[in-house]
Amino acid sequence: MGHIDFDIESLAAYLHLLPQKVTRLAERGKLPGRKISGRWRFSREEIHHWLEKRIGDADCNEALAEMEVVLDRNAGPEPVTLTITELLSLETISIPLLAKTRESVIHTMSMLAVKSGALWDSEALADALRKREEMHSTALNCGVALLHPRRPMPHLLEKPFLALGCTRQGIPFGGQGGGLTDIFFLICSSTDQGHLQTLARLSRLINDIEILRALRAAESADEALDALLQRENELGMTP
């Protein structure tokens, strides 16, 4: 994604909204923007994080599916979004994940990511994950954390991928309300657009209590991957 800011018209096209709607959202403080010489300007990085928060706050599959459609439309010439089970591999799934603290989760998940064959520097990734968690925890109320750097790090990756780890018992990971976390997804994307698309698709999956039960009951990487593939098929998320 380039670094040129959006104006009202380009942001409206990007979000598939009417310009008047974007103006109202900006004037009401619902969009991160600022006026320069009387004209609205929106940082692409801030809009990226605004979209990321909207995805994280969505609590129904219909809203997440709608967000996914918008993101797919904006992909332009980029490849079609890969499914969650295409981004995961048996090598990047750890059941059980042998970690009992936030720091050990970050370290273990970063080392697990190396097994993808697509990560060049696990220490740099771990450092980026720590900094992201210090800003705001990626742990959700459902007991799942969606670990990722603050921004995609294409210089560390050969290609996008996911890693998954499930601990046998929940651990404190900084989630709201002090809840425990036992399912950890690591999202490694090479572009902002790809990250948002993966985040929206993954959020649709974990919004379903049955897939969370299946992951917690899984005894092996094969069982976890099969459960995710089945749910993606049921939601019509596979080609």
C-alpha cells in the first residue's frame, strides 16, 4: 500500500461509501482524519488501523463477511485472498503449545513460524510482536489472541502465512477483563491489504463457538487443520 494520503473522494472509493457519508463520519470524529487548508486528509496507516479495529470489534459473521467483500474489492491486481487453511500448514501448528507466559508465547510462536520456511528472522518478528502487544493486547474475550506486528514486515517474509498454537490451559495475555487466553494465531502478512483480508477471514472463523471448541479439543495438528477446513467449507470461504 502506498503512503499517499486519502482525500474524501479516494477514501470513499476505497471504502465503497458515498463521499457525503465519509464527510459525515469525519466531521463526527468516526474516522481518523484532519483538515489541511480546509480539506480533509486521511493517513493510510491510520485508516488501516481503523479498519483493523472495526474487524476486531465486529461480533457477527454478516458484518465480517461484508467487511471481507469490501477488502476483496480493494485488492485490485493483488492475488485472491488465500484461505486460512492455505495459509496454515501442519508444520506451523503446535498442539499443545508449551508456553505459560506472554513472553514465552511470543518466543514460541516466533520459533514455530520458522517452520513455515518463509520467515528469515524470528528474533525480529518476536520483537515486533512484543511492541505490538505493549501498545494494545491482541487477546480477545473469546480466549483467542491474533498476534501480529503493528505493520506487515515483507522484508522478513518470503510469503504470507499463519501459525497456530493451543495451550492446554489459559494464560494471562492482557485481554480485557483479565480473561485467560489459550488459542494463539500468528498472522504474518506482506501487505496491509493482505493483513486486513486475513484478519477479517480469521475473525469470521473464530466468531463461531463450535470451531473454538474443536480447536480446544484437538489432539493434533491434523485435527485442528481439519476442523478449520470444515468450518471454512461450511461458511463458503473456500474456492
